[in-house]
Amino acid sequence: MTACAETAVPPKTTPTPILDRLAALPPAQRWPLARDLIASEPRAFFAELRAHAPLYETCEVTLISRRADVMEVLSMPRVFTVDLYKPKMGEFMLALDETEINYRDKAVMRSILAWGDLPRVREMVREVSEAALEAAGCEIEVVSQLARFVPMRIVQRYFGINGPDQDLLDWSYANQMDQFNNLPFDGRPDADAIHQAAEAARVKLRALFAVLIPARLAEIKAGTAPDDMLTRILSLNLPAADHFGMDRVVINVGGLLIGAIETTAEAVVNALAELFARPDALAGARAAAQADDDALVAGYVWEALRFSPIVAFMFRHAAETVTIAKGTAREKVIGKGTSVLPLSLSAMFDPDFVEEPDAFRPDRASHTYLHFGFGHHECLGRYVGAAMIPEIVKSVLKRAAARPLGPVDMGGTPFPQTYRLALR
């Protein structure tokens, strides 16, 4: 956008203290405050937006708060694109909208991420989680010893990216930081340093694959290769003439690493912290865990993450001028070049779609949630994530004495850094 427009707020019958604070500022100062509000009091802010300014325009971004409008934006990938990802991801499928590369690479990756693997993944997660908790003894630092540790082992053993522990953790963190928390509208003073760290991580990851791939090809030829994602994708023998050479293997299998560790870790920590803050929900979740009722445990986890998701919004770029919510009283023209933020957290609390949105209900239908995105760019690994996250949480819930020793410490970052639990 080249100019800041005023967002018209209709006459109000209820107080709107947050919108009033924004309205009192010059337009150019509203997004920084809105960004802080999203981090500090998102549910109250989003409730006011849904009721009084559902399509709220600032100089940098337009906030989309109603469920119907969020879904409309996410359903139009050619209009609301992921172009903002391209400087970060290049030719990775997540940065491409309805292209041949996106279509082909998703098909290839879905062919190796077999549905039948999910029991194996769940058992692997269970074994690693239990071992980590036993090794911790009386107290555990959840982020490093469990929530990041377990998905890292899955990356090594199931995805086949068998690199050094700390390198995998560092590379995942650097890319998550750059790709999802270092966008133009974030206005970070350290933006260049974050991007350079991610670039350096990608160089090191490619160097690891330069060692892993020839060794794995030799194992495949000898019949000794483990059954993991790297073996499967190399065994497809897709010719470079079909535009799926080794560069596509690296970018797609590498994408599994980048998407697996930090997202899983934050989901596990957020779900646990939310459950520990709700005695009734915690009691129900613990009973479900003790009964090995995995479906009900998952229900508690996804509902906890509705209140405390890993992200409050997605982001898209308007490739053309378009009218949102056309035919309604809130319809709005979104200009070409506008960055829009579909507020997924807000959408999961929209009373027009979610019954009793402020109530904690672990029996909600799965379509209530937007934890794995929606539409063209729904998370490729959602079913692996949906197996991992509840299983890690369940391993803690099974320990009746487990309790927090303090709040989650973000360490001044977008991600949890420490969260200590007593186990006995």
C-alpha cells in the first residue's frame, strides 16, 4: 500500500477500549500497536475487530478477523498469494501458488509420507518421549529435553536427515525465524542478521545432503538402506528430465526438517501450559491419557491450542485488487499489493461458526481448528504432526505428579526457550 487509509468503525453499542486506543493514534502508528496487541491480548483485540472492524486496515497490513473472510482469503491462492515467502524459500512448494512445481512436489512428498506409517511414527514418538522423561529424573526442561528433542529424533530416524543434533536444531530454528517471523511488516531491526543466519543454515544443510545422498544411494544399491523418507524419495528414481533432480530432493526433504522441530516444540509447550492453567481440563486430559484414549487426548490438545496456538495469523499478498465479503455490510476493496493477515486465532473464536467459543470443549469437530492451515497451503505434514504432538503431551500427562515450576520463558523470541516441570 502506498497510503494509509482510515478504517471506518461503525457506531458502537458496547465499549471498544482497544479500537479506541488505535483510533487515537496517527494511522502510521497503528500497526506497531496492533502487532503488540496480537502478541499480548489477542482474544480481546480480535473480539473487538470481529464485532466492529472485521476488515481493519493499517498502513502495513489489513487484518481479516471473521471466519468467513479468513476462509475466503485462504481459498483464493492466485489472488492472495504467498509471494512474501519467495525471498526466503525460493522454489519450495510453500512459496508457490498453483504451479506445476507445487502440484508435482506435493504429489511426490505425499507418495512417501505414507498414511500407514502413522502407527510407527506414534510408537517412535512414544519411545523417545518416555526415554527422555525417564532420563530427566525429578525435573525436566521441556523445550530442550522433550519438545525439541523428540521431533529432532523423528527427523533423523523417520525422515532420514541424520545430521548432528545441535546442527539440526540450529538450522530448523534459523529458518523458522527468518521465514515466518522476519517479514517486511515485522519491522525487525535485526532483519538482515536473521536472514543471513538462515542463508548460512541452508548452505550447511545442503552440505549435509551432499554427504547423505551418495551414502544412501550406495545403501539402496546394496539393499541395506533403512526405510525412511530419504530412502523412499531416492528409490523413486525420478529422472532429472522430469524436473525432479537431486536439487528437488534436497529442497523437499530439507523442508521436512525446517517444518518439524520448532512448530512441534511450540505446540507441545503451548498445549501443556494451557492445560496446566486449567485444572478441570487438566484432570480430564490426564484421565484420557491414563486410559490411553488417544482420540480424547488429541481433543484436549487441539482445544488447548485453540486458546494458545503457535501462530495467531497467516499472511498473504494481494496480487490484484479484489473485494472481500462482497454483498455484506462489511465488504471491502483490498488493493493490489496489500499484505493481508488472515487471523486464524480469531477465526477459531468466531461465534458465527464456533459454538460457545469461550468454553473449553475437547469434543469439538476437527474442522473447528486451523492449526495446520487451510486450503492450497495446508501443512504437508499435518498427519505426522497430528500423531507427534498429542503423543508427546500424553507422555507428560501420564505422570500424575508433573507440574510447572514457572511460566514459559520466551527469552525475547517468538519461540518458547525454557519451560520447567517437576516430574515427581
